[in-house]
Amino acid sequence: MKSEALLRCHGVVAGYEHPVVGPVTFELFRGEVLGLLGSNGAGKSTLIKAITGHARIFRGRLETAPGIELAHHRQQPVRPAECPLSGHDLVTLTGASRQTPPPQIARLLDGRVDQLSGGQFQILQIWACLGSGAEVVLLDEPTNNLDPATVEALVNLIRKDQAGRTILVVSHEASFIDAICSRVVSVSA
Ligand SMILES: Nc1ncnc2c1ncn2[C@@H]1O[C@H](COP(=O)(O)OP(=O)(O)OP(=O)(O)O)[C@@H](O)[C@H]1O
């Protein structure tokens, strides 16, 4: 039996003032990890932004299952400058504090978010999304700034601890996509 589609994208053409991507068609089923592949500038991030309402849909239809919550990890997440927000505060805000984080993330929680390295901030942001209660997690280039050991920890997190999560992921790292995705969809302008 086919599982429930949480997201349906039918011939979607999306962009800003003008269209930059599409038409794109796919369904994201509950419990699967689906990869979006495409060259630089193909419009992968724009498609993710169209899903979250931050880019315009010119044609086609985008449907999310009623009542579902989305968590979005941006390609370049904005970090609050000189703000005494701790890692604990951040994961509490997204609801991720209700789950036990893996050790690579647990050790980052006591520090201030504005004092983390680029890679430390990246993995903490990913955990803030993955550990939240959102039914669908959108990850845009999650391996940016991550060293190989942290990428491996992220693969394990998605395949083991967070198995069964519904994830739409954009990444240029073919080995990462191969390791976590059950299907991929190509995106082009
Ligand atoms: N806010 C914006 N306003 C107008 N055009 C934009 C905006 N953001 C991106 N674009 C344009 O939309 C096109 C697609 O960009 P997008 O970031 O979606 O591609 P991408 O596939 O995610 O690229 P990459 O793999 O390089 O991250 C590019 O030509 C880009 O210049």
C-alpha cells in the first residue's frame, strides 16, 4: 500500500519577479527522504521557498496535507548577531528540546549561538529542524560547512535516530544524497 502524500507539487513554476524554475512535479510521501538534484542556479532553493511561501508560484499547484507543520533549514541560515541566545534556547524555540540530541549536538547547547563556528551553527540549526515535531523537514544544502565526521553523524542521525521522518533535501554532495535518499527528483529552469 502506498503511503500518504504530505506534499504534492504538480507542474509548479516558481520564482520571484519572473519564473526561475519548473515545471516540477513530484509527491513527497510520509516517511521518505526525497532528494532534489540540479545544477547551480537550477532553482532548487526557490522551489523549497515556494513550498514555505517565500517565493511566488506562477503556474501549477502545490498542496500540503491539511494541518501539517514544516521545518525549513535554509541554505544560509541567519544567525542573530551578538545576541545572548544559547543553543538550549534555540532548540526550545523550535520544540527540539523534547528529544535527546546526539552527542555532537548536545555539547553545543550550553554555548551562545552567536559564538559557534560556522559548522557548529549549521549542525545545531539542522537539529533544531530535525528534532522539532514538524511532519515535514526541508533541508537546503545541510552539509555546507560540515567536516566529514559531522556529515557521517548527520547521515546516521537521519537513517537511524530519525528514521521515518519525512524529509525533502537539496544537496550537491552525491554521496550524501545516496546515503540518505530513497528517491531523487531533477529540477531545472
Ligand atoms: N530573491 C531572489 N530574487 C530574484 N532572483 C533570485 C532570488 N533568489 C534567487 N534568484 C535567482 O533564481 C535562480 C535560481 O536560484 P536558486 O537559489 O533557487 O538555485 P539553486 O538551484 O538552489 O542554486 P545553487 O545550487 O547554486 O544553490 C538563480 O538564477 C538566482 O539568481
